[in-house]
Amino acid sequence: MGTPTAQLLELVASSRHLHDPAELTAALRTGHHIWCTGLAEVQQATHADCRDLSDDALSIRCQEAGVTWERGASRSEAISNLVFALWDASPAAMAYTALERRASDVGVCLIPEEEAP
């Protein structure tokens, strides 16, 4: 089956020429599931990597990823912010974002818009 990165890159490539809203919606649903799986893997790995780090070492790790450990934030919040920064910068997340944009260009979104009363 492959990694989430490989799966999302393959999905984006195979969806590149889709124009049918139903097919794009199906691709988005599949991609969203893979995106969630990839995020969970990054979360698990990051928590394991940070478990034994001192607060100073974790702060440096956050800085290296472009994440600010804000004053008053807990260690857990810092790690969560690190997880999302690492995931957002991954090729898998970028591939899914490209698929979302592609679908949006033809009016497809997984979140239905609310109609005005």
C-alpha cells in the first residue's frame, strides 16, 4: 500500500485530469483519510522523538521547525504545534493541499457550505 506520502502523491497524479465533481469528491475523501493517517504517524513519531528531550532541547527542536513555544504554553502544546508544523511541511501534506486546490477550482469541497436563511 505504501506510505501516506507515496499514496497521496499517487492520488494527486491520478486525479490531475479529473473534472467530474463526484470523482473529485471521492479523491478528496480518499486523500483526507490518507492525510489523517499521515498526521497520526507524524504525531506518534514526534511524541516518541521528544519524550526524552529536555525543555531546552525541545525548544530548539521547535525553533528549527519554525515553531514558537509561546510563553505559558505547556510542553504538550509545544509538541502538538511541532507535529503540525512538521506535517504541514511534508510532501504528503503539500500533495493533499494541491488536490484540495484542484478540487476547489472546479467547485468541489468536502465541507458543505451552509445556505443562507
